[in-house]
Amino acid sequence: MKVIKFGGVALKTTEQIKEVKHIVENNSGDLLVVVSAFDKVTDLIIEAGQNAVTTPNTFMETLNTITEIHLGFISDLEIVKVEIKEEVGQKMEELKSILQGVSLIGELTQKTLDRLMVFGEQLSSIILSAYLNIPHIASEKLIKTDNNFGKANVDFESSYRLIREAFVHFSGKAIAPGYIASTKKDTLTTLGRGGADFSAALFAAALGARELEVWTNQDGFMSADPNIINKAYAIPSMTYTEAMELSHFGAQVVYPPSLLPVYQMGIPLHLRNIHNTKGEGTRVDRGDHSKNISPVKGISSISNISLATIRGLGMVGVSGVSMRLFSAMAEENTSVIMISQASSENSISFAFDKNKKEEVKRAIHKEFNQEIASGSIHKILFEDDMSVVAIVGEQMKQTTGIAGKLFEALGRGGINTVAIAQGAGEQNISWVVRTPQLRKTLNVVHEAFFLSEYKQLNLFLIGMGTVGKDLLDQLNQQQEKLKKEHRLKIRLAGIANSRKMLFDSNGIPFDEYMTLLDRDGEASSLPSFAENVIGLNLYNSVFVDCTANDQVASLYKTFLENHVSVVAANKVAASSSYENYETLKSIALNKGAKFLFETNVGAGLPLISTINDLRKSGDKILKVQAVLSGTLNYIFNTISKDIPFSKTVRLAKEEGYAEPDPRIDLSGKDVQRKVVILARESGYRCEDTDITVEPFIPKTLFNGDVDSFWKALPGVDIDFENRRKILEKENKKWRFVGTFENGKGSCSLVEVDSQHPFYDLEGSNNIVLLTTERYKEYPMLIKGYGAGAAVTAAGVFADIIKIANI
Ligand SMILES: NC(=O)C1=CN([C@@H]2O[C@H](COP(=O)(O)OP(=O)(O)OC[C@H]3O[C@@H](n4cnc5c(N)ncnc54)[C@H](O)[C@@H]3O)[C@@H](O)[C@H]2O)C=CC1
Ligand SMILES: N[C@@H](CC=O)C(=O)O
């Protein structure tokens, strides 16, 4: 014998019902088909009952809809038996007269509601019996319950006996309505919403079925809620305990009480999807599932939860507090979904359905009246808009590090866990989060336990000039390699230039971003960019700043506070006031985000990271002497009798070395910023006023706007040429040198001879001499390209990858 159950969602359309017929016909051997009401019918019956109470006769409209649904199926399924139409007509008359009674009395008791609701399953089983051409069995006569109407408790012994007696000579196929039952005195009852699963499980258990197959519109138990996680997949197999745990914490695949009868009798449960009949579904049985790759089987979650916390020193060491609390909840018929109690016992928190808040309040105040009055319970706190999330798996108890991995992932995702619980059975860890963080929580945990094959970063980039564009090209070229060799996926979730911005949480293709930005982008606005980044709430979000803009730099604080890491090519933030620099660093630390700006000094050269590594290993930076401007070094290497100073500046701009506003380079400001950043990273509380700058061109050039600067610039060419000739004769070179010692420093143009370590410094190269306690006599030397699109973009890229920790 096999039992197959079809839920209402699998009985939604004529096509689905035709599929049901295939499934039934393809099952050879003895078969019992258990059915729910047709889709939506139970809800319509409840609606009709409620209408009957409030406004007499308005139920007729709903009743007509119910009639139409059933007659519609009879006609579409081409059921020609006249008796079926008559039987359905009779049932509808019966239903109507009960509704009229409800309307007259103006009251709808749970008992009467049960009386109404049985019609759904009765009608569907009558029609399907005719369509499938198999006999119909009256389940209500075989499943016996108490009179707890609405969700009656099953009398297993009597039910099993009656079912076995009814089937003693059975062979072939039959159909039975699910959900409905009756008391000892034959009063009709129901088994609770979803109870048709339960009926099927009772039949399967009583008859020792070889399998119970349940057809819904889902592929089975999923690794996480597929409405939230689009990468969720069906779990092929699991134990009864795992299924029970997942169901308890919100996985709505099978009605949880149904698991007990099949578990007790060891009957395999197979969950299938009517929309995917070829799919494997999920098998729940006593088999050994320990060979599964992940010890965590699935994640489930329940929203619409409230959390109550009771605090009081008077609870410490007092026995029976929990017992009293939960008995009080039981008296109010309130189910406690999760409990968390600190070992100090001075507080206990529990999660429950938010609709039960009044009952919970009443129960606490009634039970702990005296303790509240005496102050031994001093605080009762209710928090709404909560969700409970659980990871479930029987193998979790044999695996160390699950909790560590879970809470590390949550921490990195910036998710605050409000309460935590893990039973001694170690088959689940459940925790409470605020509902707005639920989506991110599920993503983070799903990735940590199920998709750890790939790590994903979500990038948001502002600035698509020299550096930004090159970065996007490099990301495009490297993406496959990163996926293959490092299991890292980089998703471009948002971009902006000064005109437009575009977001797509599924990823903007790296090779099409400009076309898409132009076509679909909205007007650029920094506050709205930040709102989008934070609103999207994607895990592993990274903001990348490839502008030189101070307004963009002012967004970092908000990003870091919201656990979005920041990678900045822009030097404004790290060289702003020490207070701001320190604040950003400490927010990043506290929020588990990263604030990285390696390219702020020496472009792609590993300067900041080297200084950090030296300091972490106990070294102390004593002095730094450096050439830090790619632009200036290029200018002083390029200037000649044929190429005047003003032209070298233009060339530096064209080469992509100069700042968007080249006056920042020529004024020495850019080098001053870099020295400030190096001093700070070396551990000194340095402000820009601690680093003096000696200008080498007249300050008047910096008055006015950039256009007037370009116009005035050739005015200094003759003076420069005269100075250059003398320098050439002396076989010297100009180097703009930045230096600091003990947190104080300077930037100035220095003439170096061929003996000087900075003499041979080609093109736009930078050089840095680090004198430390360990590198004292022979300072450490770092040298190489100090500006330019490719090397800077590569430096930004390296910072991004550091965030992924691969
Ligand atoms: N070019 C280089 O060699 C290096 C540059 N950097 C830094 O990288 C940053 C970018 O430099 P480049 O790419 O060379 O400059 P760029 O001028 O070529 O690009 C900057 C881009 O930012 C855009 N932008 C400015 N404000 C914006 C806003 N509010 N919203 C959207 N977009 C905005 C501009 O339209 C421009 O396209 C600068 O902070 C620079 O100091 C750092 C190391 C080396
Ligand atoms: N304008 C800068 C670019 C790098 O920081 C320079 O020329 O060094």
C-alpha cells in the first residue's frame, strides 16, 4: 500500500488535476489518494461563514463562487456522470442551510466553522473520485479526535483500529478527503490548517504503507526560503528530526504534526512538486544521511515574531520559574517558539507569535503578580518586528565549529543577534534577528553553509575616470579567473558617474556598464546613492571611491556604520582631520568592515601595508623620506630645453598621473596629504599643519579657477628653463621630497646629485626610504610606478580582494 496526498496548491488548475490523474495511474499496486480542498476553497468557506455573521445574505455571493469552482472542474474535466453534479448540488444546499443558520443566530462558533470547513475536502474528493474513477472513502468516520474544534487532537488508537478494519479486505485504489475527522459521538471536527497531510500520515501509519508521497507546489524542503534566497535548492534527503526542526522554524512544506505518525512507524515520506514532476523532491526517512556534504541541512525562518524578556534578580537560583512561565503560556494556548536563558538566570527571553502578545502579557502578569509587585522581577520587555532563524542538521552534533562559523558570518554581515538558543541535542541553533535584517541574515548564512563554494563581493563604485574605468576593465578581465582559481565572485551592484547612477542587485555586466548606465541610469545624487547601497542591504558590500571629491568622501562614515567596507583611491578622507580619520578607522573596526586606501600613497606600491606589517610585528617607524608625486617626478624627468614646464604639466595630465585638478599636485598639497597619511599609518597623531610645504611655483597661479591656471601656467616657463640650465650644468636633478620624523615633516623641491638615492628615479616613479628601529642603518627602500591608471586600479583591485580574505 502506498498513500499519496495532493494539497490544494496541487489542485489549482485543470492541467494540474490532469497531472494528478497521470500520477495516480502510473502508480501500480494498492493506493490510497488523500486530497485537500481545491485551491482557495477553504478560505472562501471561512469568508462565507464570517460574512454570514456580520451581514446577512452577503455569503450568497461567496457561496456562488464556491459552486462555480466545483462545477467548473466538473465541466473542464469532462465528468459526465450526472450523479456527481447532483451530489455536489446537494452538498452546496447543505452548506447554504448551515450558513443561513449562522446568519440567523449571528454567531460562528469554532464547532460550526469545522462543520462548514469539511465541505471543501468532501467536495473535492467527490469530484476527484469520479474523475479518477476510484471509490471514495469517508475519512471522517475513520479518524477520531477529541472535540477541540479547529485543531482537534487525534485519538491514535481508535483511528488506527478503525482504518485497519476498514481496509482489511482492501485492494486497488481509493480516494479519501484529508483534514476531516469526527469525535466519538460522530460530531465533525478538523485537524487544523494543513491537516490533510496529517490525515494522509495517519492512513499511511495505520496501514503500514511502504511510502507516503505528498505533492505540493515546492520541490521539497529547501536549503532556505526560496522566496528570499533565489539560490536555495531542494535538499534531497533528511531525517525525520531534521524535517521536524525545519518545519517548526517555518519551513512550510509539510504540516508538522504529520511527521510523528510516519516517524513512529518508520514510513518514508517523499515530498514532490506538481510543477516539477521529474524533480527528485525530498525524501525523509530513517536512512543514514551522514554522508551529506554539509552538516547543516537547511535554514528556516519565521517572521511576525515578538520577543518577551523578563528580568529580575529575584529569579536567580529560584527553582520553577521557567516551569511557571511556560505553564502560564500553555494556559493561554500560546506556543513558545524559542527560549533563551542566560546561565545567571536573571533574565529569560522567549519568542512567540506577535498576535499572541496580549495573551503573553496577561499570562506573565497573572503568574508573576507577586514578584512584579515586590520588584524581584523588575523589567518585562516586549520587542516586536522580530524573526526567528534556525540552522538544522542532525550531523551538527558531531561537527565542531558550526556555531563559530555561523556567528562569524553574522558578525561580518553586520547582523545583530538579539537572542540565541541551542538545545543539548545540537540539532539546531536558533536565534532572533530584527525582521529588516532577515533577508541579509538568510543570505549570509546560506552563503556560509551552502554556497561556500563561492565567496561573493558586492561592489558599489563612484567615479569612472582614469582609475575607475581601468578598474572595471581589470575586474572584467579577471572575473573568470577569480571564480575558477579563488572561488570569488565580484558583482557590480551599483555605479555612478557625475551624471547618472545605476543599481542592480543581480549584477551590472562589466562589459556593458557604460551602455546600461547611459540607457537605464537615473540622475546621480550622492544621498540617494548612499540610500540605495544601504537599502539594498547586500552582504559583503564594498563601496569603492575613484573620485577626488570631498562630498563622496563624506559618505564613508555612513557606509562603515552600515557594515559596508570602503576602498578609497580618493585621499581626502584619510588626510582630513585626524579626528575624522580615527573615527572612520574605529567605526570600521567596530562594525567588522574594512576601510582600505593603499593607493592613497604610491598608487599600487605596497607602502601602507608594509608599514602596517612592520608595526604589527613590533617595529617602529622612525623616519620616512620619499618622492611621492608621480606627476611631479614625471614633470622633472621630462622637462628639457625642448619641453617647457607648462607642457610637461599637460603631458602628466594626459598620461593620467595628475589629479583631476592638477593644482593639487603642483601646489605640493598632494604630497602633503600623502605624508600625513604615512605618518598616521606609522602611528603618529599628525595633522596637515604638522607637514610644512614649500611651494616651487608662485602662489598666484593658484588663485582663480582651473582654466585661468592653465592659461597662466606658461608664464613660469622662462624662469623654469633658466633654473633647469643651471641644474643641468651641475649634473643635478629636481626631486620633490616629502619627509617626516616623529610626526612632523616637510615637503619641498630638492636638488639631488648623482650620489643621492633619489637621483635615479625614472618617469613617474616614486621612492620611499623607511627608517625603522629594525631598518636603521640601512633603511628599507620601496620603489616603482607611483601613478597611472593601470597600477592604481590594480592597487584598488588588491584592496577589494583583501576584503574577500581569499
Ligand atoms: N591617477 C592616478 O595615478 C592616481 C589617482 N589616485 C586617486 O584616484 C582618484 C581618481 O583619480 P583619476 O581617476 O585619475 O581622476 P579622474 O578625474 O580621471 O576621475 C575622477 C572621476 O570622478 C568623477 N566624479 C567626481 N565627483 C563625482 C561625483 N560626485 N559623483 C560621481 N562621479 C564623480 C569625475 O567625473 C571623474 O570621472 C583621485 O582621488 C586620485 O587622487 C590615487 C593614486 C594614483
Ligand atoms: N596625482 C598623483 C596621483 C597619485 O596619487 C600623483 O601624481 O602622484
